[in-house]
Amino acid sequence: MKINAKGRFSFPGGVHPPQSKDLTSDSKIQPGPRVKQVAIMLSQHTGAICQPLVKKADPIQAGQKIGDADAFISAPVHSPVNGKVKEIALQSHAVLGRSPAVIVEANPDDNQLKQPCSARFTLGFDDTSFSPEKICDAVRQAGIVGMGGAGFPTRVKIEPNPKMPKDTLIINGCECEPYITCDYRIMLEWTNQIIAGIKLAGKASGCSKVFVGIEDNKPAAIEIITAALKKCVDGDGIKVVPVRTKYPQGGERQLIKAILKKNVPTGQIPPMIGVLVLNVATVAAIAEAVVCDWPLTHRVVTVTGEGIANPGNYYAPIGISVAELIELCGGLTEDAVRVILGGPMMGIAIADLTTPITKTTGAITVLTEKQIGGAKFTARQTPCIRCGRCLQACPEHLNPTKIAHAVENNLLDLAESYYINACIECGCCSYVCPANIELTGYIKTGKILLARQKKKMPV
């Protein structure tokens, strides 16, 4: 069966960076390596930081909850391995610099590689035995957060709220960031599990309309999910929508605009207009938690880039170090110079390869000297020429230049008046700037300075 995968739906602004997905798009999901040690960050989600539930030398079982918080917006963390607590100590964190983590030494004689549970799901999956309350509780206990990068606790998103009733569920299968293919492979290989997770999320949230948005550069994913929905029980209530390939199509505000032609007002969130957006990996984790009673201890990670010897997609334990995954892929090439958690547009470059992956780490991208601008290729920054390209590219209709100049001159109140906090940090403005000004970098810095000024972030 051939599906018309040409996307007609899109949003204003955005850019078209090189895809570079061919490095791993045909690489099937493989098991991650056996680990000797994992570092489970107590902060890997939006909201309250978890407090440790264990202490040094405590024995640990795989799947055991080792950190939690009483706050409504939070998510517990679990151990992916059997072992014992080595220590609770500060560990490198891509966003926070250093943050508390539970370091677990794996038991070398009692640790099997965890396998995905996708084989347990069929097209006949029936959600009638799972109540909305049971689904929400399972999601909370499993510690599921948005796995597309935002890390917002999923229980909070799917739980019905009489003050903000939700009627439309959008499943985000765009994966618009260059290089990354973990969601693409999940759609191809875990199709039935994703559909089960969609049904469970729809039931828990009370959404009557469901759309699966997939960029039209992924025709195989569009075809396989569409075909599966035609065959499965109650699949006719879920509609696959091919959307036009453009970055950042996977931003939830942009996806809502593309599919529903609705705007999420500045300062508001999708549930305020009755919409819930979940990533495909997140709904797969929901199915795993509700049906298999497994907490979120593993995720698929794309290890890719021209700076990686053998790129691939791996089902890896959360808490494994970046260095171990790079080693699994044959190590770095001679001209590799930058390691990024995430993709090249929104990812964060790290210097410490002992940094552990978290629930939101969908990729490790390694770029070469030529790609980032080495000594021979450095693009010199020049003064802004007021060309307006950043305004045309900004998907949030901001003026990135004005915000960046305000931050550069320490005029944070002015930056705030230009809606600095509405920026989604997609990097489109920096990408198109002919003066090579790192506009997104200034905006990120301004947000941090504002948060510290308001004592919402430690200095």
C-alpha cells in the first residue's frame, strides 16, 4: 500500500538545515553495552529535584525507585541495574553544570541486558481494563517525562484538569532536528507499542481527537503507522497527518499551528487551548509502564555525526556515560572536536564525557573541526547589518537581534520587554545570521541571568 506522504501542513518561519539523518536512519535499534556503573541524576525533568531514597552501600534492584519528591511537578528516578549505591555525589550535568546523582555500581554477576518490550503488543491491544486513574498513577510511578527534550512530567500533562479540559491529542513524530533518528526507528520497530501508548494517553487525558504528526521526509514511518491503524482495533479514531519538513516543526507550538491552525498565546501552554502534545517515545514509555509495569530506566539514543566511527541507535540504560556509548560506536574520528547532547541546532556541547545520559537524551552528536569552524574555517563575527533574516526565520515572531543586544548590554528588563522568555531556543536566528552572531547564545545567557536575578536558579 502506497501512502501519499506529501505534507501540506506547516507554520510561518523556520529554516531548512541539512538533514544528515542517513548516517543512522537504516540502523536498527541495538542493545546498549553492559555497564559497570551508572550515575542517575536526581534532576532530569522540569520541576522539583528528587531527594535520594537510598544511601551509600545500600543494595539496589533494577527498576527500584531511588529518588523522588513530594511536589506535584516532579518525577521519580529508578535504577536500571542491580547493584549497590557507591555514593551520592555531584556529577556533570549538561544544563546545571554539576548536580546531585546516585552512583550505582552494577553487580557483574546479576545484570542481564534489558530488551525492549515491543513484542508484547499487538494490533488487538484493548485499553478497556485500564482506568484513567490507573494509567495516570502508573505513569507517575514509572517516572515518565517528555522524552523529546522538554522533560515535563507526563502525569501532569495527561491528568484531566476540569479548569483546562483537553479535547485534542497530538503525537509528535516529526523529529525535525538534524542527525537524530531515535524516534524514527521507534516508529518503524515499535509501531504496535506506540499505538497502545496513544490509546492509553487518549483515555487518561479524555481527548476525543487524536493526530499523529510526522514530517514528510519519513514516508516509511507514515506508511507503517497508517497501515497499522487501519488494521488495529479502534484505530480509526487516530489520524496520521504528514507535515511539511521544516525545522523546528517538532516544536509543540509549531506542530499545533501546522495541524490545527491554532496559536498558543505567548506565556500560555497547549492545555490552555485544549491541546495535549506527546512525543512518540513518551507514548511508547506509557505503554511500557502501564502494561508491563516497567519504570523508565532505558531509552533509545542515536549516537551519530561525522565525528563518530560507527553511528547507530541504541537502547541504553539511563545513567550510562557519554564516553561508554561513544566507545560502543567505535570511538571518535581523528577530526572530531565537539560532542553535543542532542542535535546541532538545540543540543548542548559538553566537555566532560563522563556526563551521564538522562531521560531526555535522545542523541549524542559529534561534529568535526571543519563542521564547526576550525582554525582554517572560522567564520568571523561582524556587526549586525539589520537585514531582518532572523525575524523572518523566528517561528515565535520575535526580534532576536533586539533581545541579544539588550542582553549584551546587560539590559535584562529591556530583554524581558522584548519577550525573551517566549524564545524556544531553536537556533534558527543564529543559523541564518549573515554576520555570524550567536543570537541564541545571547538569549540563553539572558534567560539564565534573569532566572538568577529572580532567585529561580542558583548563582
